[in-house]
Amino acid sequence: MEPRSPIVLVGGLNTWPFRYRKFARLLEEAAGRRVFVAGINPLDWLWGRISGYGQLIFQVATAVDRALLEAGAERAVLVGHSAGGIACRVYLGGDPPYGGRRYSGHRRVSHLITLGSPHRVAEKRPLAPILEVDRLFPGCPHEPQIEYVSVAGSAVDGAKSWLARKRYERLVEDGRVPGDGAVPAECAVLPGSRAVVLDDVRHAPISRGKWYGEDRETILRWWPESLLAGEDGA
């Protein structure tokens, strides 16, 4: 029997890995798999804005390599929160090079699960890095070899919250839409993926109310049943 695929958790924009410790523990208990948190920190995101995101993607690759080595498995499950989900898409890669380098993480991953990741955004200059990823790697290019799951929250209606509307309008033209308080639900669904929209979930653990990794019950609402059943050889 093959070892269970480990989980590699990739955090969001300007976050420190330690902020995901509780989530990693809950995810490990709920999924019955080892969880490894990519060592991406705010300095990596800052450096990415200045000179490109190659070092950040390298951190994702390093985490996957370590997870596979320690678990003795052939493929990992990637879980990307917020902008971390965009970084995961670059790591999966494909034929087009990104930043002058061609990535092939798709050979080492069985699932990509994104949590509140802004996949679909408006044509705005500050969003150029996301738009480039979507141009190079649109939709789910490695399906069916990789199962794609997009998890979105819709607990905060931008039509009723001025603050949420302004946050949403960083990503879309009209923020009067439901979302998780930071990312509109419509943005968080990658075309071609299996969409899971949770109507009571917010973007991050610092938000009021529950977020994607709040507790075991919330995690099991978006965790793929196939992985619970051990269909990856576990």
C-alpha cells in the first residue's frame, strides 16, 4: 500500500508561516495526513514585487520536496490560501515559462485546493501578476491528472458592507457582490474546477466569525471526499 499523500499548505499574501500552525494541526487531524507549511514570509512577497516571484515559487517547491521525502510518497496535495493559491498555480506550471523559468510541479501533485484565492480579477494595473498567471496557465490545465477544487466564502455581502465593497473593488469593477470579506466569491472560483461556496465563511483567521480553517467541521465541508476515502493509494 502506497503512503498517503502529504499536504503542503501555502499561506497568503504577507503572512508568516506560524500563523497557520493551528490550521495545519486541524487539517492534519481532519484529513489524516501529514501537513507541511511552506516557509513563505512577508519578505518573500516584498522581494517578489521588486524582482519577480521566482524565490517564492522556489519555497513552494522546497516544501513539496521535503513533504514527499519525509512521507515517502510520490505526489502531494497542495492547499493554497488567498494569494498562496496563485503561487501554487505557477508551481504546477506547464509549457509556458514564468519569469524565464519553466515549472513542472504538476508531476508531483495530485490535488490543488485553493481557499479564497483571487483567480479571476479585473484588468487593473496592480493586478498584473495575477493576470499574467491566468494568461499563462488558464483554468485547470492539468486536469484530470490533478483534481482542482476552488473554495470560496460568501459570508459578507458587498452590497450591504461599504468596507467589503471597497475591498472587493480592488479585484473587480463592482464590489456589490457576496464574498469572504476580502475576495468576492466569483473571483475565487477557478474556471473548470470543482467549486465549493460556503455561505458563512470569511477570508482569514483574524476575521470576525469563522474562516476556511476555523475547525474540523468547517474543513470537512470543503475537503475532497476522495481523499477521505484514501483513493490516492492510502
